[in-house]
Amino acid sequence: MTHAIRRKSKAEPAPPTTLFLFGAHGDLVKRLLVPALYNLKRNGLLGDGLRIIGVDHNAISDEGFAQKLEEFIRNEMAGKGDHTLDPAVWSRLAKGISYVQGDFLDDSTYQALAAKIADSGTGNAVFYLATAPRFFSEVARRLGSAGLLEETPEAFRRVVIEKPFGSDLHTAEALNACLLKVMTEKQIYRIDHYLGKETVQNILVSRFSNSLFEAFWNNHYIDHVQITAAETVGVETRGSFYEHTGALRDMVPNHLFQLLAMVAMEPPAAFGADAVRGEKAKVVGAIRPWTVEEARANSVRGQYAAGEIDGNALPGYREENNVAPDSNTETYVALKVMIDNWRWVGVPFYLRTGKRMSVRDTEIVICFKPAPYAQFRDTEVDELQPTYLRIQIQPNEGMWFDLLAKRPGQALKMDNIELGFAYKDFFEMQPSTGYETLIYDCLTGDQTLFQRADNIENGWRAVQPFLDAWQQDSTVQQYAAGENGPKAGEELLTRDCRVWHRLG
Ligand code: BG6
């Protein structure tokens, strides 16, 4: 088998498969999955044996469904200024599209799916659960009782589970237990779309292919690490989902911990699923479990109030649709966590994420320890500015070292300079939703970029103390839309004599 991170140059089309999209009328299918399938088809990575079958409760004909998908893709592409849907590519993809109307909780739906597989000419099937999370265990159980998860040497059966995977440690463990009753770990593909991002995969590749990184990648040279996922969007149409989720559950145990794991994990023995996932689970498992008091002291909850971004006046969170006017749900969270292993002991990892912040910016900043000052004592250099490595995940993908250099002239003065690499200067970036890689890997049986049960549970174990602390005190601090979180978020670092890297 080839592996996600090393296969690119000779990727073969995925094998014939029936791909069932549960929740076919939902937002995820429209905005991300179908455009990703189209991109894969255009890049020659889906053979003609791929059949896409929507499953949902609304009534619609096969042709009507295919037409809807075409509209979704056109809208998505147009939104990005691209009006060039290739009719030949689309018609080849559309040939395999059909629809099953059914209730997810009704056994007859699963009989209809069995009939579709029997018709397809291949026993391979992927069941993609793009549904509300409350259906995950029920659908899995029913797929199991209908015999649809039984594999043979010739035919695989796989289940893709979207996030949120549980809402705390207990529910994540229960969901894992339920899935593992009806299928094996090898059949489960737990998605975190951050792992589909090229820049996220590049963290591993750069760290482990350039030997210089290993020399300073530890607590001897690194003072602390900052991981930020700042968004300018608000909750949009997802108020009722977000009210029960909040920024911590929505972003931390999944996306931010994936970034943390990529930065902090030990080198795997190979870029295969077991080795990579084993190292990731280990490092997330080494995050120190705070007591409830420590969790309170090391976390900040914020919520956006009315404000403006780029001159546009924006409502506060409590004024959004389907949000309670006195809601205490957090739209911003900042945390400090410690990793108790040999490489990282004593190095804080500060994490923050928020909606309606000043700019969209997902970045990892590795801050180096200062050099000794003594040698500069008799010069005009008053202090040595911090130096760091910035890994920009989005939107301006790349990596930059921010270092110090001598300013030309007779006096010894210094300035910060940048050594960097921008993706766009070296590589042609294909249009991508981040889901292309993940869908392709699932179809080809590569689990490297999917979360294993222990990784998910270790993530929830690390955030559980914050959830417990907030259950006792759900105070949320307001910040105006367009600000980078509440003041307390800054203080989480200033009290440690550090500052957040400036966004944007
Ligand atoms: C999703 C969250 O998983 O990730 C959203 O549910 C968030 O709330 C999104 O906006 C961010 O993804 P990206 O790829 O835009 O950083």
C-alpha cells in the first residue's frame, strides 16, 4: 500500500467503489464533499467505477439529485471566482450518481443500500456519515445489523465519521465503543479536515526531511509554542449547533490538537498509518491533565459582541439567529497546556481560536529562547528581540524564520529579518477544499491522515478539565467583532512575560 504523505507523484485512480453520502442534502456535502469529488475526478484520481449515492429523507429523483449536485459545484466554484466547470468531467462523474430516499433510523433504508451495492458490480463500499452527530452510532449500528460492514478479501467496507466526534470524553468513548462493536478500527475513518491541508502535512515532511530542525526542536532552544486559528466569520447559519458546541469543542480537541501533534510528536519509524498515528496519540496523551482549578487559571473564554471588520458593522453573537439572547457560549478560547515528556517539559503551548477576529489567520509560531545578552552590553542594542519560526497554515501558506541581523552601518544595531518560503512561489496550488486528499485516502485504504480512537480520546481527556471548570463557572468575556479576543486572552501570556504574535 502507498501512504498519504509519500504517494503523490504516482497516485493511481481509486478502485471502483460505491460511496454513500448520508446527509446528502446537508451543507457539508454541498460546500465541501461534492466539489472535492469533482476536483478528484478532474485530476484523474477517480476511475469510472465510482458510484456516488446520496442518502437522505427528502424525496428527489436520481436526475434531480445529480442536477442539484451540479448546481452546488457551480455555486461553490463561482463563489471563488471560477466559472469553468468542465462539462466532460462533470458528465463522467454524474453517470455514477443516484439517490436513495430513506429515514436513517428505518431498517428498510439499509435494505435499499444493500440492493444498490448488489447492483454496482463491486462489493467495495464507503459509508460517509455527513449527518448530524446524533445519528452516528445509530447509523453504524444499523449498517452492522444489515450485514453491510462485512468485508471479504475482495471487497472493503469503510465508514467515514465527521466531527464532532463526541462532546466530551465520556461521549467520545461511548461512540468509539459503539463503532467498534460493529466494525474494526481498520474500517473507521474519523475525519479532521485540517489533516487534508497541504500545509499541515508539510509540517511533518519539513520537520523530518530537513535534519536542521531536529537540532533545535526541543526545550533547550524553544521557549514556547503558539497555535492560533483566527477566523473573521461568525457562526453564520449554525447558531443552534454552535450554542451547544462552542469554540473549545468545535476547534480544540480536533483541529488545534492535530496541529499541536504535528509540531510536538516524535519522528515516526515510517510514514505509515500505524507509526504516525501511534506517535500522535502518544504526544496528545502526554498533555498534562490540569486540575479543575488549574484549568480555570489556564483558560480564557470570550464571546464576540457587535463590532466591525473592514468597515462592515456586524452583530454580536447573542443577536445571531438561533442563539439565546443571554447565551454564555464561547466563540473564543485561549488555553495554556503543557506536554510532560522529555522533549517538551517546561515549554508552554498556548492555543487560541476565535470567530469574528480581525483577520483570518491560522498559524503556528515556534518561539526560540533568547541568546545571552552579555556580548551586546556595550553596544546600542538594548535588548534582543524574540526570534521565531512561523508556520502559516492559511491563508498565505508558507514558513518563515524571523531572525535578527545587523543593520548596515558603523554602530552595532539590529533589526528583525525574515527568511522564508511561500508555497505560491514554489508550487502551483491546485484548487482544493482540503477534502480531496482525505476522500482519496479513504477510497485507497490509507488511514494515516485519519484519527485513531486513542488519539480522539486523549484529546478529549486533555480538554475535559476545561469543560469541568467551565461547568462550575461559565463566565464569558466580551470582545468586539474585529478585535482579537478579550483582554484576558492577552493576559494569559503577559503574566508569563510573553506576547501573542501579531495576527495577519
Ligand atoms: C470546522 C468548524 O470544523 O472548521 C468551523 O466547525 C470552523 O466552526 C472551520 O469555521 C474552520 O475550518 P477552516 O478550514 O476554514 O480553517
